[in-house]
Amino acid sequence: MVRTEASEDAYTAGPFVPERGGLPALRRAAADCRGCPLHRDATQTVFGAGDKDARVMLVGEQPGDQEDRQGKPFVGPAGRLLDRALEEAGIDPAEAYVTNAVKHFKFTQAEPRKRRIHKAPSLREMTACGPWLAAELAVVEPELIVVLGATAGKALLGSSFRVTQVRGTVLEEEIHGRAERLVPTVHPSSVLRAEDREAAYRGLLSDLKVAAQALG
């Protein structure tokens, strides 16, 4: 119990990340992460999923309501829209690795049986979860990272990141000690919320086509 409280106060997942064992070991260890207080209200940890040899890694913000219930990333409406856009852009979703910058669902809820409303994670919470994302990158070693939305961009590239300024471009940056190529775009959930959903979808698709071209 002492370790749990100390770890929460430290706001880092570092002590929970195993040094070896690949993705299966990371996934098992992440299930018991107490590196920040978000684990208290979430149903479960939602770790990344997909091909360990994937050429492309897609990084979103955090799990949503359906992901929190099912324990898998991108299984809700935004995930289905993303799969459709990837296929249209020429990227096989089955050959990608998908994950989130934050592994627990952060939400507000007026009453116990009311709908859980997504709440954006803080920079401190994103930083706390950073060791998991660093470990995933080290194992998968993707050729390209697709950054889905502002929160994922800030987690990877710093608090000054603005998705509107760099979306649909190929960036080259050092991320967690590795030279990476990244293509930022909007989060698919923003397409679902857009007034002109078709135009928003075309924008997402255009950005993903840039990612497909970068993969060659």
C-alpha cells in the first residue's frame, strides 16, 4: 500500500515498467500500474495493441468509454472511423500498432449511472504515462508514428505542439532517445464532433495519405 501511494505522488510509471519481456510483459505490468491517480476510477488499463513488427504506430490521447470497458484501444466509434480512413489511405489497420499517450480513461460523471464524459488528461498525467509509450516505441521500433490529435502531440513533442500548424507534414524529431519520423493529424473523435463531418473526414484522410507515402 505504501508503494502505491508513493508512486501516485511521484507521477511516474517508471517503477512499473519491466526491463525485458517484450509487449506481453509490458501489457501484464501495465495492468497493475499505479503511477498516477487515474487508475482509481478507470475500469482497467488500456494498453496498446497490434503487430509488434508494425511499420507504423498510431498514438492517440487516452481510452474512451468503450475502450475502458473492453480493455482495448480504438474499439469505439472513433476507432471504427480510423480503420476506415486507414484502409482508404492505403494502410492496413491489421499491420499497425495502436496505442494512447495515457493508458487510463479520465472522465467526469454527474451521477453513478450517468454517462461518463471524457476529460482531457493533464500534462502531468501524460508525463507520468510517458515511460509506457517509450517502452512501446523501443519494442515496436516503427518506421513512422502517426500522431492523433493535440494531446498525443504534446505528449510526444512537448507542450508547444499545435496540430493545426503541422498536420499532414512529415516531422523528424528525437522521441524518448530515438530518431523518429512523425505525421501529425487530428484525432478521429474530432471528425465525429465536426459540424461538417465529411470535410473533416477528408482532411484526416489526406493526412493519412501523407503517412502512407512516407512509408513508401
